[in-house]
Amino acid sequence: MDLKIPYLLRSKNICYFEGTNFYIGNRKEFPFKKNFALCKNTDEIAQAIKSMVTQGGGPLQVALTSLIYVANLMDKGIVEYDFEIYSKNMQTIINSRPTNTTMKRTINTLLKKIEAEIDSLNTEQFLHYVKEVVAEKEDELNNIYNNMGLWGASLINDGDTILTTCFAEHTLILSLYYAMREGKKIKVLSNETRPYFQGSRLTAPSLKEMGIPVEIICDSMGSYFMRQGEVNHYMIASDLVCMDGTVVNKIGSLPNAIAANYYGIPCTAFSMSPDVTKNDKSMIDMELRDGNELLNVFNHPISEEGITALYPSFDVIDANLVTNIVTNKGIFSPVQIGDNF
Amino acid sequence: MDLKIPYLLRSKNICYFEGTNFYIGNRKEFPFKKNFALCKNTDEIAQAIKSMVTQGGGPLQVALTSLIYVANLMDKGIVEYDFEIYSKNMQTIINSRPTNTTMKRTINTLLKKIEAEIDSLNTEQFLHYVKEVVAEKEDELNNIYNNMGLWGASLINDGDTILTTCFAEHTLILSLYYAMREGKKIKVLSNETRPYFQGSRLTAPSLKEMGIPVEIICDSMGSYFMRQGEVNHYMIASDLVCMDGTVVNKIGSLPNAIAANYYGIPCTAFSMSPDVTKNDKSMIDMELRDGNELLNVFNHPISEEGITALYPSFDVIDANLVTNIVTNKGIFSPVQIGDNF
């Protein structure tokens, strides 16, 4: 069984640029259309991320590619060659999503590295240097994804049905791939993931593309199958892991974590980078989105004009509800996170 | 504060007939259109119920009105005047939904009563008699709804935010109405209730019509608000209550009942008629619907062609997760149901 990374996770399909044109794979339209949102500058890139053109791990890849994009614009003389300006452009992007801090922390670390070199380089050398820095980080990320996939696979048993929410990207996809390559027979139930249907639109087609059996269910159905004994594992990504083992992930993750706990089913979260700056859950910067976003589904209203809605976009899952956190350093229980990061 | 029963619950808006034309208020289109599905005979009425034109308490009202509808067709000479035929027409209707047994049990009781009289009556007298039987039952139901509303209101505290799933009809609506009339300040969070959005389409507009503050949330968001301490009570209808206190209700009820239990929030189910023939949960006749029903939302696909889905339509809520069952005989703990029915 060969690994064929599904369409959505191939780097070129997440984003790329040509001159001033920055293209972001439009996850809001997938799988109905495979098109790209065109951004003309970093403000527009930030706006595209805010409006969910890309999400999950997408923004990190967009930010990494933007490091090269802006360096290239400097080399072409379109943006002034100055680190303050370079950094400001990047801050615009990394401030577009507050809750998931991986993008911000990764880019700020790289910016420090880049800042130390900029004075000794001309624009062409600078562009070349940034490309190297980004390529090195991408190699590192691919290694991390791969290791986490192997560790994730070790938690999956032959015959398991795995429930998941939203689009858990490389780490879950690779875990499932390695589990199957190890000869384990597996099946996935994918929550559709309202309001944007990432589960039905992104996860289910990606798993199908990889030959992994998948069924879509509504977000309210996970506990039905747990009660029936038809789910063996709840596996999700995480937008943030705090040092106290708190996991933040897409809204809809908490009810399944509570039900998994109630029915004695393990709950595993993937986190390639627990946030050492967040000691505990009180430090989470929670993104609240506009309730109007859920009042229309594919441009059709779901209720009468004038009725309002609430849209908290992330769930906070207290550490006691989480069984395993698969990280870049291995598998930990939530209580071990603080000591290992 | 005067009681104004909302549009959807007014008897004439649930169903009515003119000659052979039987009209069922189309809950699949509400609130976007206020139209009626036209049925030409009891087969078509059964089919309309199966396809969810009406749901919840609607089928009971449809079946009661059908008792008169068929009697009228007999009086007009369109249907042969024969109890076997009368009964067969009614069985077609009451077999259209297997899990909720209230319609079946109510109609079978009335049929026995009617059967005892039919030989002594001509068609005109029969029609008149059936009208009386149905009117008596409707009066009884209205009394039950009213009492349950008063009992339900007694469980609601001033300042409560009540979470609900699907469309809990008269009993919840009246409970909220009486709570407000008693001067209690209340608010409702209405789960949108995939796949048919009864929460956003039926519950939210009905509450708004009655002046009850309501916000729509996605089905996955209830536990978020429970964890925040922003929900004080989970209140739902029930399609079936067994003698062991098991509550069966719309899919999506279980995860909220588990979360309510986890966060120490009461879970109350309304049941105007616990089923004495169902000793325990093993006797539930579970309706499984076609997974395709959730793959399209307002005629727009939610995933790629060829990907499949599962649609269990009801949740089974074990008695230990339920705090109160408000019945026609008063408020009971689930463990008291067997002794009181």
C-alpha cells in the first residue's frame, strides 16, 4: 500500500504564489470546486484566513509560504527591503487566527532567525536564505507529521472504528495510513462538522481518496454509535494544547470527548506543538465568531429572518477527558505535558 | 401575558380535510413556506408521515383527524362501510412511524371503542359518533398538555437558560409560557437539529412568535454552553418512554443528556404517555432511516458524490441520565415510571 497524500494536503494545493498573486486552495468550496482564492498582498491573505478559505493546518503552510512571498516582493522592489516591514507583513498574517498559536509561534521563531541575518544580505541573498529556512522547517514538519503518524497508528487496533471531528489533517491521515499498512482493518466515522462541514467536505473525500472506509454522520450522532459499542476511539487534531493538558479543538469536540469518557472509549488528540506559553486553560485566547455564519447553509437560510444564533468556534476539553496527546515528542498523557515541554 | 398558541401547533395548521383531500401542514418547508401536502387517501397520508411532512406530535393529530376523514368517506359512499376496512385504513397510518408508539396506542384504543358501536349505527350516525370520540380525546389531550405545561414550568427557575433539541411541541412550549407568566425570566438555546433542522425551523420561530428569547446553536455546541455555566436545564420531548425509565428521543438528545449529567445540569423529558407495553429498552422498535437523507441540505450536497452516510434517527437515553420525566400523571424520576404506569 503506497502512501498517496490526498489532494487537500499536497503543499501546492494548500497555497502557492506567482509574483504578487498569492493563491490559497479554497477549502470552503472543496470538493464541489477545486479553486483557489487570489490574494494580492498580506492583508488579503490575512482576510482569507479569517474568512476560513483555509483552516486547520492550512494557515501555517500559508504563513510559511508567505515568508518567501514577501521576500520575493522585496527582491522585485515591490515591497521595501526592511525587516520592520517584513515583520509587519507577517504579523498581519499570523494575527488572523487567535486561538491556534502554532502559526504564530513557528513564524515568530523563524523571524528571529531571519532578523539575525538580514543586515548581511542583499535582497537576492535574503530571498535565497528565507527559502532555505522555510525548506528546513518544512522538512522538520514532515518528519514530525510522519513520526506522529507512526505513534498514532500504534494506538489504533485491528478492527477499530475511529470517530473524528473536523479535518485532522496530516497527523490523523498518516496514523490511519500507517495503521492500514500494518494490516489493521479500520473504519472511520466522520462528523459532518457544522457550520462549515469540514468533516463531510474535507475529511471524508480525503479518506476515500486514500482508500480508507468512511461514513459521514451528523455531529449529534457520535454518542449513539459509542453507546452501541460501534466506536473504539475518538481521534482529533488540536488547535491548542496548554501545559495543564487542556486541549482546544473545533467546536463539537467536547460532547464527543465527554461521551467517550462516559462509555470508556479512548480520546486522542494530536498536537505537533503544545504551547509552552500557555500554562493553563485560563490563558486561552478564544476566538468567537459571528452567529450569522451558521444561519445559512450553502446560501440557504436555516431559519426565519430575524432569528439569531451563537457561534463559539472552539471547544475547551479539560485534561481529565483526554486519554492521549500525540505530540512531536511522542505520546503523552495530558498530565505529562507540563513536564515534557 | 396571553397564551397565543404558535402557528405550527394550531390544530388547523397540523392537518385538515375537505372530502377526499387530506391536507397536512408541511413542516419540511416551514418557515420558508407555509404550505400543505395534499394526500388523496390513507396510503398517501402514511407516506407523507414517513417522509417527515409532519413529525413529533403531528402524526397523532393526523391520525385522529383521519378517524373522521375515513368515516366521512364511508358516509359519502367512497369507502365501503365496514369495520375491517376502517381499521385497515387506520393501521396503514399508524404503522408509518415505528418508534413513537403514542399514535399507535391511542388510535388502537379508540378503534376498540368504535368497533363496539359500529354495528348499531348507520354511516351518518357512525361519522357523528367518531367525531364525538375524537373531540373527547382532543379535549383530554389538551388537558394533559396544559397540566404538563404547569408541571414543566414548576421545574424552571427564574433566570434559567434552557437547552432543547428538535421541536418539543405543546408540552415544552406551554412549560415555557407558564414559566414566563409566573414572572420567571427565561432564555432558550435551540439546537438546529440536523438533518432536518426542526430546531432552527420549527422551535426557534415558534418561540419567537410567543415572545420567548431564543438563540439557535449547532447540535455540537450544547456542551460548550453547559461547561461555561450558561445552560441550567436540558428539556426535551420523548418519542417513547419505557417502563424502566429509558427515554427515546430525536438523535442528538443523548450527547446533551450525557453532558448535562457530566456538568450536573438537570435533564427533563416530557412524555404524555409512557408505553406500558415496553418493559425495558430491549423492546424498542428502532427506526433506521436512509443515510442519504443527511447528504443533502436544502438540495445542496454536503460531500462528494459516492460518499455514504449513516442516519440513526433516535437516541436511546438510559434512565440514569434522566432527572425528571414530566408525564400526564405528574413529574416522576425515571425509576418511578414502572410503578406509576
